[in-house]
Amino acid sequence: MARDLPLGNGNVLVNFDTSYNLRDMYYPYVGQENQSADHLSHFGVWTAEDFFWIDHPELVRKSSYLNDSMVTNVEGIHERLGLKLLLRDGVDVQENVLVRKVVVENMRPQERVVKLYFHLDLHLYGNGVGDTVYYDPDLRSLIFYKGHRYLSLSCSGAGGKGIGCTSFAIGQKEMNGMEGTWRDAEDGQLGRNPIAQGSVDGTIELELKVPASGKAEAWFWIGFGKSLDEINGIEQNIRQATPHAFLQRTYNYWEQWLAKDRHDLSLIDKDMASFYKRSLLVVRANMDNRGAIIAANDSDILKFAKDTYSYMWPRDGALIAHALDRSGYVALTSRFFEFCKRAITKDGFLLHKYNPDGSVGSSWHPWMNPAGEKQFPIQEDETALVLFALWHHHELAKTLDNARDDYDKFVIPAAGFLASYRDASGLPLPSYDLWEERYGVHAFTVASVYAGLLAASKFAEHFQDKARMVYFREAAGKVKSAVEQYMFSEQENRFIRSLYWNREKNTYEPDMTLDASLYALFDFEMFAANDPRIVSTMKAIREKLWIQSEVGGIGRYTDDYYHQVTHDIGKVPGNPWFICTLWYAEWVIAVAGSESELKEAEDLIRWTMKHALPTGILAEQVHPYTGAPLSVSPLTWSHASYVKVVQEYISKKKLLQNKQFGKEDISDAKLLQTTGASQ
């Protein structure tokens, strides 16, 4: 089930499913140690007439965020029981605590007793072995712990009054047919067992008296800590300040955070601007405070691959950081570049992916080729794009004079590797492609290497390192020349995806498969967007990779097998991906010469919005016939791509309006450099 409404503060990330069940609780790193391990935690309501859980079909829900914030706003109505619910959740911006406000509205003309039940099914450190949960009589809360992981589950009435649960249940689960303590809640009577260990869970109750045709307010919160003292400190702070104050300051913080974006959103429609803000918040929620930008934190993917997307891919991170830098969040992205500086190997490259704590992530890239020879298990674009993004980061932040440490510890070794890791033709040596499926020389990779080497030459020029400046610039020039010679097909009149080395023939063989990632040849500035070879390539992508169904959108490449739902590749070459569709929109914006020519790009931006979840969450891809989310949701890269395309759209719209009214013209190159910095 797709994840919806992520909330986080850089240390804690929680995800709800589309029924508003709490499913993922990451702490102390965003994306590492899912303390619930994809197990469902329930929220229920008891009345004298009946009981229901929040995912019951009779409860008609409407889920969203509260305005443009990282606080949820979920409304539900149960007509048969005459109840309305309002739930608002937020992860506090200062303390590691999830706060929930619940308003119960009684639609009947008599006072009623309503009991609220909050259940937690935890698997501390990501497994359910050796957990303990006990009732703390001082806090009147449940405490869950194992090792250095502690969580509290607490509640209070309106205004922080009446702190403490009115009853509780603690027990074992997932053994001997036991489902968990949430079943105890359904009759409105909890067992009050004071402690349990092993595979355990816990439920707390808060009893409310709801006046006739009136409302009652309740508060719940989950504290996250590494020790009991830390939990006690959180509990003391929230009780003194009140949970309402915590939720209010969180709402205010995100409102102020969004106001720092540099772009003039008045140039676009309000719904597009709101989606832009939502995407910025989703990106931030999936960033760890120590620098890791996590690809996705939807643990549901475990059912498909027995691994997750909760890793930092340097490529994804670089492109996401670049979008944030253009918005002005340079202090935040500097942590990402520090992460990469710590991670770079002695050989000068970044590995496949990393855990949020900086350790190396799982990988399927071998260190040996089929001939038994050593090879580097890398995607070369991951190193190159960090170089590319790092240059733009310092340029936009105006911090080049403070970039000497970055130059010495990352730029020199990384660019040195890129420049040396080439064959006699000038092309980079083989590595894995951005889709992590093929080993060869790929257009996307080659374009990123070109951009990375140029960025390195600019760094060298700034620091008056003339020898390296010339070396890196000449290497970039040779890469571009080799692409023109070996990676453009005169017969197809477009660039090709890849070259694969044929050992027997001692030569490269072309891969003619059409791939949306060919957009990189213009986006990473190797060729101008209006270069006839780029134009023909991008038009082929639009013509042949567009999904011929009511859903539409652009697929990755012809006959894409990942989550493939049909073999009718003539109509559905692959499932539609948000990033691929937005890449094409970016090219349309780049070549548009009038506002009317921006219409196609606007339609693609709106296609993206239309196929998001109702809360504005973008998956990796969608079903080509139903539009339902496929693979992980949300995908951070999808949201960052939306942010960047809207930035380009706003900048181009402003440029065209200035031209229309006779204001100063700006070249395309200047536009790229100033996007975000001048807004």
C-alpha cells in the first residue's frame, strides 16, 4: 500500500498508508532503523453503539496536509454512529516526538462517552526479538525499549489537562495465534497487564465525554529517544509546554521555511504553486540531518524485493540537492556535500549507495567481470553529478571562497578519477547505467562525466590551479568529441543509449533502445537544447515512449521490465515515470520561444499533479491503465524533478514576458546560471 503524508524533522520520519494507519517510524536516522518495520499500528474509536478502526470503510475520510505545512489534516465522518473526527499530526521541529491532535464531534443531541485507542506495534531496531513494553505509573504512559532505543506512548485531554491514559493493554503478538493488544480494544475493555517482553505491542485508552451536539479534544504523542532519561526529558517538556504548543510551532516553522524559497510563485496558478511547496516539504522530510538524501522510505517495497529504497544514492542526492540549491536552501544541502566528502573512496569515486549513517549500502554491482577480472562496482554518473551539483551549490550560495576544503578533498580526487577513467577514444570506461541494469558506456553517464569535469575545471580556475584547469577542461572536450563520433546514429537521426564492449570483436557495439535518460545530453550542458540532434532525439522520446492509454506519460525505455504490467510495448513501452515525463517537459521549456509554446510543458506539469495521490504524493511510476501508484511512494527524486521543472517554467515565463515588454534579454546560458539565485 502506497505511503502517504510523510512527516519528519530530519531525525524522525513517520509514514502513513492511504487509510491513515501509521506504518513506518524511522529513528534515529531518516531511512535507517524502521522501528515499526512496516507493521500496522491502529487507531480506534469506541462508543456504546459500536467500535471502529480508522481504516473501516464506514468512516469516510478526507486526507490532506494543513495548508502548506508538514502537519496533516484528516477529516472523517461515521454517519451511522453520528461521529466526526479531525486528526492532525506533526513531527515536532525541536524534539523527537510525533504529536497528534484529535477532535471528536458528537452529531447526536445527547452527551456520549467516547473512548479513543492508540496502538503501537513496534519492532525496535527493525526486528521483533527481545522488545519490552511496560506501563510507567509516574508518566501514566507506555514505554517501549530495546538496547538504546526507547519510545513512549502518551496522551492527555484538551489543553494538556488530565495527562495520562485511562487504561492500557500490554501483550505479546505474532506467536501462538496472538494478533496483538489492539484486539482487546474492540470491546472497550483493556487488560492492564503491566509488562511484556519478546514480540510485544501496547495500546492506550483515553476516555472522553463529548457533549450533546458538541466537541471534545484529545492529544496523543510518541516520544523517540536513546535512553529512558531522554524520554523522560521529552515527556517533561511536552507536558510543560503542552502538545498544542508543539504542534503550533511545527506548523509555524514549515510555513516560514517555505517562505525562504526564492521563486516568484505568483507567476503560476495557485494549485501548481501549492504542489511545488508540497514537493519541497516531501523532499525535506526524506532528508536526514546528517546529510543523507534518501531515495524513498516506503517499506512496502520489501514485499517485492526484500530490500528497500531507504538509501542515499549519490546521483539522486546530487540532483535533489541541485533543485534545493536553486530554491535557496544552501545551508541544508551543504550537509549532503559533506556526506559525500566523507564517503569518497581513496580511488576517487563514490560507491553504489549508502546507508543514512554513512556506511556502504547493499549492492548488486560485482567487483569482478564475467572474465574474472577486477572491475569497479560503480555508476560513474554518481561521482560526476556530485561534482556538477557542488559547483552550482557554491556558485548559487556565493561561497566559492570558502570551498577550498571541498576542492582539496572531493573535487581533485573525483575529477582526477573521471579524467583518468577513460579509454583512447575519450569515452569514459564502462560502468553501470543510472537504471542499474546494464554495464557499458551510457549517454546519461557520459553527459554527467562531461558536466563533472567542466565543473572541476571551474573550481581549478577559481583556485588558480591552472594545470588542473586545463587538464579537466581538455578531458571534458574529448568526452564530448567522442560522443559526437560514437554515440550519434545518422541512420536513426538521434543519439543512442549505450555502447557495449565486444571482447571478441575488440570494439563497441551500439544499443539503439530509445531511453528517456538521453535528455541528460542537453540538461547537463553537453549540447544546446535546440541542437538539431537533441531536437530529433527528444521528439523521438515523445513519439515512441509516450504511453498510448488514457493515463499517458512517458516511460523509461522501450520494453521496460521493471514492474511491467503488459507486454504490449507498441502501446505501453513501459510504465509511465514521473521523472521521465518531467524531463521531456524540461526540454520543452528550454526550447520554447513564446508563452504559447510553454503550453505543452504546463500540460505535462499538470499531468504530474493529476496522477499524484490526493495528498500530492508522487510515486516512482504509475500503472499505465489505472494510474495507480507503482513501486515506492513517495519517491524523493519525483518531487525534486517537479520542483526543478517548475523553477525552469517560472524562469522561462518571466524571460518571455520581459522580452514581450522590451526588457533586457537574457541568454539561455545566463538563465540556467541565475535560476533560483535571482528570484
